[in-house]
Amino acid sequence: HCLLDADKIIAPSYESKKYLLEWLGNDKNVDAVYPCINQVIADKIKIKKVESKKKNIIYISRMIAGKSMLPIFKKFDKNKYHFDLIGKVWSDQKIEIEKLIESEYDIVIHNQLTDEEKFEILTNGDVLAFPTKFEGFGMPISEALYFDIPVVTYDLPVFREYPRNKSYKNKQIYFVSPIGDTNKFVKKVKEIVENNNK
């Protein structure tokens, strides 16, 4: 009822604003204001890559249906890739991830990190893989692009609000694949990590 009674509503993106107006009615006063990353902490992070034989894939979000990496994992060679999952993993997803870990997939779950801890893990990544199928804004994309970490997402309308031509050292670092096409998504992630100069 708070939204219905509010005089003004702030949405985290123009796509979210559109959803709110569809839900609440076009007579509501809704503005879009992009959230910012914790730049005070981000600017303190010294990017120092940890040498590793495996390619490091980062995922930041809650592990729930619609935002899950589960359909993605098995498309990667378990001996070649390391996955850092940053965020809460819900029970049904956790059981499946634990099975993958038991079958020797190199997956580490990080929960309840400070921004500093999260940024240190992120800056050691070769790529942020963000296969969410619904998002109000997508803060992990902002965080990764801030550190010039390549990003692969599905082509969601809200992600079209990010600049598609983002580049670092004359190389494109923001990529999209068709929504739900895990094969194209994984192909792009692999292409990035194989060509990434650590």
C-alpha cells in the first residue's frame, strides 16, 4: 500500500519506471534515478590479479530461478574454469550447486561480503557472467564495468540502458546474447576468458 499512497516514487531504471506505471497507473509521479556503486570503496581497491591456471568467472546476484547460473555450469569444462558466486544461494539451488562441487566443479560461494571483499573478488575475474532473465537495474554490471571487467548478459530491455560501446584498451567489454540462449551466452563467456590477457 505504500506505493499506492506515495506522492513520488523513485525507480532504479527507466524500464522499472515503465513497469511501475503499468502496475500503478499512469497518473503516478514516478522518476528514474540510476543507483550508484560504492565508489568510495571501489576507488580504494588496488587491482592485483592473482595468478591462476583456471579462467575465473564471476557471478553476482541471488541464486534463484530466473537469475540462476545452474543452466550454465555444465557447459564449462570443470578442470578449466573457476566460478566465484557472490550472493545468497536459496536452498533448492544450493543442493544442485553442492552436487556440482562434489563432482569436482571449482565453485566457491561467497555470502554476506562487504563491498570491499566483493570488489576484490570481482577485480580478479576474467568476466562477469550475468544470465538473469529479469532485472530492475543490474548493479553488478555497473560494478564490473567500473573496474573494466568484461560483462556478458542476456539482451534484457533494462540492460539496453547501459552503453553498448563500453570498451577498455580499445576492446569491447560489454556483450549481450539473446534471452535464454545459454549456448550463445556460454560461447561468448568462453571467448572472452580465452582471449583475456591477465
